[in-house]
Amino acid sequence: MAAVLHSAPKISVIEGIADTLAAALGDMLIHQKEEHGEIVLSVQRERVEDALRLLRDEHEYQQLMEIAGADYPIREERFEVVYMLLSVTRNHRIMVKCRAAENTPVPTVTTLWPNAGWLEREVYDMYGVLFDGNTDLRRILTDYGFEGHPFRKDFPLTGYQELRYSEEEKRVVYEPVELAQDFRTFDFMSPWEGADYILPGDEKSQVPPPAPMPQAVKEPNGTVDTKEPVTRGDPKADVPQTTDKPSDTGAGAKTDAKAADRVAPASRGGTVAGQGDGEPVPVETDVAEPEAPEPTESRSDEAAPKPRGRRKKGSTAPGKDGDE
């Protein structure tokens, strides 16, 4: 038996079971294979009910666990119906397949397992496969009046209609699908389905055009100056520039003359804390210092008012001898 490469629960391995089942099915079997640790038996569509009855009654596959569908549009019979059986006595599972087209119904197996009714309705609802003999073949997952079958490969991803609850009408309403373009992102759209204009943010990835070449300018007399501009080369920003004396500022003669002037007179005894008094040298000028202004208010020489009450003990306020 092939090695199991996935983490599904282990099941019992029965040596030779595939050959035994193939021999029992006889001409009902189209082909059989083992893959991923499971046995897959493909049978004729018209005899699928007989094949499943044989597996249930004579080989102890008592339970129908699931019915699934698959769509292969390039095939003439595009649908596959897959029956998954379980043997509770052997602890073993197998899959039985048959093919069908849109107009070729599959015999129902509701005569073998009652739960096949809902499972066949699911396959019909999702894929459109018809089951001959199912007396209640209605949609089971989609809504009433739904058009199409969602699991088909040719069904649009957006669907045909959308339903919502209308607050105005106080009921569920059906409307054609309208996608809100303002809230969609086009960054991951397929190149053959996306917009043909520049998407927001894509302009950053484009290489900017080169700068235009300088054009010659004609002089007033009609001549063109073809001389190359004279430059001093690239600036040497990493080389510090110094001067021989502080007065060489490089800003002109007037600035050089002012650079030698002192902003404040030299100090006596140093300017750093702890070195002399640091006071500036007095400067003698011809300008007289302004005098103090005359008082603008006259006050009488009255004595200060005497304090009232007794001074509290321990107070430092002045008082007469004998005050406590």
C-alpha cells in the first residue's frame, strides 16, 4: 500500500483489499488506483447503485460518509461524483467515483442510505448534477431563485445577484452585483484584467526622465557664446579653511576692520572663575553720567505707628521693655 504523506488519522491496512474489490466489481469497474493511502474505484455511472450495494452488503462498507463533486470543464463528461464509504468492522475507507455530464443523471443511492438525500441535494445545488430517483432534488445551500451553480469553474466569482436587508422596505431585497470601486484595491489585479492607467503608487517605480541638456543663449548682437564656463572645481568640504589672523574674515575690508575691535574691555585679573576678580577695566569717557532724578512725592516725617496688642512669646518683633 502507498505511503501516507499527510497527517490524516491512521487507518488499518488490509493487504490485497484493492485487488479483492476490483475482482468483486467485475465489469462495473472502469479502473482502480491507490494514492495518498486511499483506494479509489471508478465505476460506470449507470451501475453505480449496484456497485455501492455490493460494497455495502458483501464487503462490509456499511456507512456512506459523504458525497462530493468535482468539475473538469475540458472533459466531455465534466463532473465527477465521489462517494466516500466507511467500514466500521474493518476500520477502512474507500472512495467510489463516477462521471456525469449536465444532461446525464446519476442513479440515486437514497435506496441504500437515507442520508444520501441531503448529500445529493448539495451536489446538485453546487454543481448542477442531476440524480435520477431522488424525489426531493431541491436546492439546499443557496437561496430560493438562485441562478447557476457556484462550484462550477465557469461561475463568476462575484456572482450574478446580491441580497441585503433593506431598512426602507424592511425586508431582504435582491439586486444586481455592484462593486464599490472606491473601496477596492487594484495593486494585486491580474495584468490582463487590471486597469490600463497608472495605479496609485506605481508612479514611484518608474524611472524619471533625464534632465534636459543646456541650450546656448544668443547674445543681443546675435552671436552665441560657446565658451565653457570657468569653475574652480568641486568644493573641498572635508578640508577645514583657516586664516592667518582673526581680522581676515573673508567678508570684505569693512568687516575685517571691525573684526579687530573689542566687544568689551579687557578684564583685570582674568576672566575665568577663580582667576582674579574678573571685573572689566574702567573706561574713561567724555560723557557725564546722568544724575539721580528728583523725588516726585513728598512724605511727612511722621513716626511709624505703634504696634497694637501684646507681643507673643518668642516673637522677634521689636517692642518696649517689659513687653512679653
